[in-house]
Amino acid sequence: MIRYLAGPALAITLWAVSLRGVNLADMGDLGLTARLPGTFYLSILLLTLSFVSVLQGARLRWWAVALHLAAAVLILHGTTALLYQVPRYSWVYKHIGATGYVLSHGFINAKYVPTDANLGWPGFFGLAALILRSAGLHSALHVALWAQLFFNGLYLIAVWFLLGGLTENPRTIALALWFFTSTNWVGQDYYAPQAFAFALYLFGMGLLLRYLVPSVLPRGSWRRRLSDAALPTVAARPQAQWALVFALLIFGAIVVSHQLTPYMMIAGYGACIAVARPKLLPLVGIMLVLAIAWTVFGAGTWMAHNMGQLATFGHPIENVESSLASLSPLPWPRRVVTLVPRVLSALVWGLGGLGAVLQWRRTRRATLAPILAAVPFVFLIAPYGGEMQFRVYLFALPWMAYLAAEAFVKLTRWLTPRLRGVTVTCLCLVLLSGYLVSDFSNESMNYMTPSDVSLAEYLYRNAPAGSFFLGTSFNYPTRLLPDYDQYQAFSLTWLPQFRYTSITAADLPWIIAFMRQNLDRGRAYFVFTDTASRQIYLQRVLRPGSVGALERAVEASDQFRLVYANSAGKVFELSSGAGP
Amino acid sequence: MSWRASRRLLALYALVVCVALSVSQAFTASPALRLPLSLLFFFTVPGLVLTQLIHLGRDLRTHLALAIPLSLAISTLLSLLVTQVPAIGFGEVTSFFLAACAFGSVVVLGATSSARPRNVR
């Protein structure tokens, strides 16, 4: 017992020590990866070796596996929560604002829904507001800091539940859980409806595999498949009826929380049921009706105002290309850290593909895994704001992790235990290295400070309703207070004429005219923050020196007045005169 | 531990969380106690009560795993009432929810009471 406890205990001690005194200021091209000390990486190495020794043991002890997985989640997903004082990612703050809106208003006024998808699918925000009100809190700001740790812990339980429906081999399950945790790099696990809906999706798929499809898949004609006689194992289980009710309950919560996840679940259920239990196809029909009903009646006003997005459907290659960062303007360290997630994804998909080939032509329930891994790729036809490939990766990941583990267990069966141990250690370390670079190398722009929050709070507390905020980029905590819906925020880098070019003082008159054009009422503000500048620098969205030149021009202009400044940035107010 | 004892323990846990959260909401405004109790309640109790009230097999780990998504799903759907119906507030939903879960726990405790005769013919 001591042997299995010692590894995680030592790893967590080393990790805790490594977090003391990490310098977070001015993280460069490599982000947090270059700032974390050697003891941090040593803790990961130690934990991996200890996990492999548990996996190699004569009898697999589940408590030891759970302990190692929990330690891995803590180290990989708890590091930023412990180092930072406010949540990372600028885009998390709009969810804090949406929670604040529901918390302070309760009932959602339909007139705000057209401009904000979050209020069209308010399930997650309603739940968060319910918990915050019950706890006596008035904001989700500090709760959101811990969301990644919480969601990844929840995913572990959900993926364990799901994998129990695919295999009874505990070593495959343990390895798949490790692969899942150490390759979930896409950053969809922060305080957001998609993270919540994804956890429910995993449990929903687990219900399907454990209770609703037979352990041995039916063969033969559709007529035979549609008859109960082909499915004695499922029809005989009274739990299956409750599982149906639970699946619909979980699906209902997903439908009101997130736009994409219900359709991912419908596609997964549809594919599995068509292959394994066609008699349940009406269930898929009910799910589709529920999802469409909410889209039409619950979020109809948002849909009506955003129908234009449907025009971009059906172009999978363009959708993927448009959201991949261009490598050409980047210096070599940024090129490497931009390429690593792509290589990691290819590795996960490659191993998963190998596992799928090994599953081919079998008739057990696990055969459904390759189908479920392939289903999300169909969604590449939708643009989804340039994020679809990340969602595809996420929704395929549990199945890919299982297939990769299955492939690994099968292919290394002929190796000696020592050689198998070395192989699995190397694979785990390669995946973990890829994860660390993919997740931590952009921290230069993902890291937010309390000063960033103060600056944004100043704007939303002091600007008159209807004001227009123009930032050099959108990478600062916008929309973080409940009344965010009364303001417009815009980024200079969204304007195509400025992308990948230089902005000079000569462009300022045009920018002033643009600000006045977009102002209905209230006032216009120009926001300069270090986090926005770091994003522009890292992604080279503007030529180096552009932001500095623009800031100097604004400071020198008599059209602007400095109204707020702190260590995070400056806010300039545009005069209400007729302009140049 | 027998299956019956496990069910009693889970029902007792649900009841204790319901009572503790109600008391803390009535007597303290500090989130230090109310936040962990609220998390425990909304993340585990409704699902635990539901899975104890119906027949879902005797695998304790499955019950515990299912309790989380069911709790989250039920809580989400209830919170939807607040966002869609102007007359309903968070306070009413939480009070109703606490009362319903406490009642469910008492029902499970009654059903698993050792004083109840077993196999009486």
C-alpha cells in the first residue's frame, strides 16, 4: 500500500514546492512552460513512473489508479488555478458576466437574447446562479478560477462510467483514462456551458452503452434487428427503462445549456442505436424534436438574428483552414509551440485509428467505439465561429483514448513486462509533453491579473449605457459585469484592413471616425491593455510596434482624454465633439 | 457493508446535507460554509435520492457516478424555471428543492428501516 501511496504523495509535494516563486511577469514566446521550474517536470515524471508501476502490478488496485489519476488532474489542471488570482482566458469573463446577469435579473428578458447566445441557452448560467445564490455569493469570479480543475475531475468520473460500457478490462480503462486526461489540451474545460454540457454528454453516452445497447451486437437483416428476440439481454433489464428516462433528463439539461452538444449527442445515439438496437430509433427522434423545439422556441430570437451564419455551412476544409494560425509570420519558438498541438492531435488520432482497425469485424459492444470516434468529424461542415475542429477533437477524444489504450494493450501483449513498462512510460511522457506545450505555451496572453479585472470593471461601472469600447484586441476581461448587454465592445484586429499590417498615427483619424460611427448613445472609449498587446505580439496579428505607435498617437491627440490607468493598461475617452 | 446499509447511509447523507444547508442559509451569510454545502447539495443529493428510490441494480459505484449527472440535470432544469418564468425566484426554487430532497431521503430511510419485517408471509 505504501508503495502506491508514495509516488503520488511525492509527486504532489514536489509540484506544490515547484509553484512557489514562479515569475509570471512578461512570459515570452514559450509561456508558462519556460517559467515552471525543473521540480514541476520532475513531479510529472515521478507520477508517470508510479502510474505505470500500478498498471504493471499483478493485480490492479482501483484505489491506486484513482489516486494517480486525481494527482494527474491536480497537477495538469490545477497549476494555473493555484498560480493565478483570477481566471485565465479573457473569454471566460463573458460567462461570469452572463452568470451575473441571471443572478441579478433571474428572468431573462427576450430582448437581450438576439445579441447574446449565452442568454438563449441559459441552463448552465441558471444552475451556476442557483448555486451562487444558495451559497450567498454575488459573482462567479473566484469560483470560475477552479472550474478547470473541477470539470477535469468530473470528466474522469464520466469517462470511467462510459468506458465501463465498452470494456471490462480494468487495465484498458485505466490507461484510457490516463490518455484522456493527458491529451485534453483544447481548453474547452473552463467556466463555460460547453464544459458543463460535455460532462453531461459523457454520462449520457455512458448510459447508452451500459444500459441501452446489447453487449453483443445483433447481426442479420433489419427485420431481425428490430425484433426484441435479437436483444434478450437488454429487453430483460428493468434498469433499461430508467436509463431511458435518465438519458432524456440529462439530454434535456444539455439542450437548454449549449448549442452544439445536443446535436453531438443525437449523432452519437443515432449511430449507436442504428447499429446496435434499431428498435430504439424513436428515442433519437424524441431527442431531435426536443433540441429543435428549444432552438426554435427558447432561443428562436437569437437564431432569427443570426441566420446568416448558416451560409458558411458545408465547407469543411475552409472551416478548418480559417481557424488554424498562420505559421509564416511567427518566429521559430512560436512555430514549434503552434505545431505541437497539431502533432499531438495527429498522434492521438493515429493511435485511435490503429485501435479502430484492431476492433474491425468484431461483434462486441466495443465495436461502437470507432463509430463514435468518427461521428464528430461529420460536424466539420459547420464553422461554429472557427472552433469546430477543437470541438471535434474534444468529442472524439474519449473514444480515441479508449481505442488508443486498446491498441496499446493488444500490440504490446507479446512484449516482456519490463519492455512493456518502458514502452508505456515513453508513450505517456510523449503525450504529457505535448499536453504541457499545447496548454501552457500561450499563457503570456491567457494570464489575467486582478488589475485587468479592475480596469474592465471600471469601464462597465462608469461608462454610460450604450457606450462603445474599442480595444486593440479583445484579449481583456470584457463583459464581466451583469449589465454587459448595455455596451458594445469591439476589437481593432477584427478589422480586415489592419490584420497583419502596421498601424501608424496616420490611421488615427479613420479610427476616430469608426468609433463615432458605431456610437448610438453614451460615449466611446479606446482601451489599451498589456494582455491585448501580448496577444497581438504572440499571434503577430499586427506588425511589431503598431500598438505602441497607436498608443502614443492617442496620448498626443486632443480628441482623447485619459480616464483610467493602472498596471494592466489605460482607458482613453473620445471627446464628444464633431471630430477631425 | 450490505446493500441495505449502503442505501440507508446514502439517504442519511442526503438528509444531513439538506438540513445543514437549510440551517446555514437561515443563520449565516458567510459563503465559507454555505458554498461547500451548496456544492454538495446541488451536485449529489437530488441524483442520490432519485437513484435510491428506483431499482437500478446493486452496484454502489454506478449509483454514485450516476448521482452527479442526474443532480446536475435536475438542478439545471429547475433553475430554468427562474430564467423563463418571471414569477419564480431562486429562493422559491431552492426551498422547494431542499424540501423535496429531504422528503425523498426520509422515504428511502423508511423503506430501508431495519425495524421493517422482511419476507413476512
